[in-house]
Amino acid sequence: MKLSIIMPNLLTWDGTRPVVGGLERMAWALIQAARTAGFTVDVHQNGNSDWVKTIDGIAIHGHGLARLSLLAAMESIHHQTTRCLYLSIMQEPIAYRPYSLVVSHGVWWDAPGLDVRTQLESSRMALEQAQEVISVDYNFLNVIRAVYPSLAHKITVIPNFVNVNEFKPPVSPRLGPPVILFPRRLDPARGINLFLDAVQTLVDVHPDARFIMSVDQNNGPYNAHFESEIAALAFRDRVEVITTPFEKMSELYRLADIVVIPSSYSEGTSLSCLEAMASGCAVVATNVGGLTNLILSEYNGLLVAPRVDAISQAINRLIWDRELRNQLSQHAYESALSFRQERWQRAWTEALERVYGFPSGVGR
């Protein structure tokens, strides 16, 4: 049974390299889960022309019509597919195939300047047309329950996951000056400037602390802008900026004492947050979106407002208080076990079979 995953971009628009981010990581995990369950999978995405690339036996189709119109691209995709899994709710209203699954990655319309009514309308259309919507957090469910109560029953929550065999605490206690890590994409939603402004208030108070930013290289112009911006900082020599391959991220987390997840909007159950928790780090996270489903403040991390002063005070507190750091780290690790990838895969396998039937041919 063939299943087509529809998403913005698993590869870049020209199909030359993978896109790095939480949505894309989820896509690869979901592809593996579907294949393990017996489905044959292909992927359809935005393209600057029509092309097909094959990675690990997965055909990835780029659709050039996306340059002109999302609606035209979706019509083209629908002509080539039967069973569709939409890996995100489209920000423009579209027609979804009946008897399909749609994924919500949380509330994205809390970004400044977005027209909330249009985004809610997009969510309503997805809920009305699809068989089921899988949300990665309860924030989306609660908003829909308040705004469209008759549609809330179509939402199933499957939080994001972490591989606890790969991401785990260090064997020996962390020693030496504290290491503070920002492991996030270069995206305004991920709180880059909040982190840098917080670091500015801390570098003189903690001259021995290490501040590390592990960022992506997805967007050449944005990366260039960031590099020029950070080069101009008076405290540039105190911030290490690196790009870490995903297969090395677990080592980086084990090096860190404190991980900062300062999202300012558009956040689900952050993979970075879960990986930091599983690695036994003390987490400072903002009270945005699905982060509130992961962090119980003062128990397994510190949950603060998305403001520079609140983030700075939380980091400062953890640098000074090693005992609190250790308590939060232990509880973070224990909490992360509830989000282990095996549990996520079972829940998703059940959802795939519930909506599309069994790959043997039983069902729709």
C-alpha cells in the first residue's frame, strides 16, 4: 500500500541537499515508522522545477508549480497520489483528500503580524476535510476546543519523541566551568536574539562560563546576515558558533550543563528540548506553545516568559546553583523517558492503520 507524504520541503527547492529542522527530522522518523508498518512511501514537496530524487529508496518529488501557486501545486500532487498524509496544515486554505491524516505542529499563528483569522480558517478546513488531525501538542487542541468545539474530537495528540538510547546523560558528572548551549535553527521564532541579548547581560558576571550556539546552514543569505550581525557584537569572543551534524548532537548535549530553548512563537513539543532533557541537561525554556507540555517549572526545568530579563535571570540562577541544576537535570531525564521514540512509533503506527487500513490491503 502506497502512502504519499506531502510537506513543504524535505530537500531544498532544487533538491540538492536535505533541509535541517524539527519538521524534517519528524518526516524521516515517520517515513521509517510507515515503512516498518509495511507501507511504501514517497514524498511530494515544493520545487523550483519538476524533479525526482531518491534517498534510501524513497522517491522525493519536487513540484515546480509551487513557485507560482500552492493551490496549483497541490492539484498536481493530488493527480499523482491516492493516499495522502499532509505533514503540516497549510497556511493557505486548500482542499485536503478525504480519509487522510494531517499533522499540526502546534499553534503557528502566534507570530507577530500574522492574520489569526486566516490561520484559524486553514485549521478549520483541515479538520473538516481530513479524517483525523494529529497534533504534536495540547496547545493546538485547547485552542480548537475553544474556537471550534465541534471539531476538537478529530484531533489526536501524539507528542514529539526522543531516542533515549542516543540522547542520554554523560557517564561521569559534568565538571569545570558551566557550559550554556543554544541548539536551534537560525529562525526568529527560535529566539536567537533573545538568547544573545541574555548572554550580553551574563558574560561579565560569569567570565568562566562557555556560551555555545549550534546552528544550521539551511539558508545562505540568512546565515550570512547572522554571521555579520554576530561579528559586530562586543562580546563576540565569548560566544562559540558552530554547526554540528545531527549524528554528533548527542555528544554536544552531554557537554552542556544548561540548554536554553528561548522560542518566541510557533513552537510545538520541541525536539531540541526533549533531546536536552534526555541528555540530563538543566533546561531553560519559554512558556510558548508545546514547551509547556514538556517543562514543569522548578521540577524538570525552568519555564519563563519569552523576555530577555526572564531568560537571563533563569540562566544566572542555574549557573550559581549547582544543586538546583542537578535536581532539574535528573528530573528532566526521567521525564524524557515518557517521550521515547518507541512509544511515539507505536502511536503513529496505530494512527496510520486506523486511517489508511493495514498495508495488506484491508481498509480504504
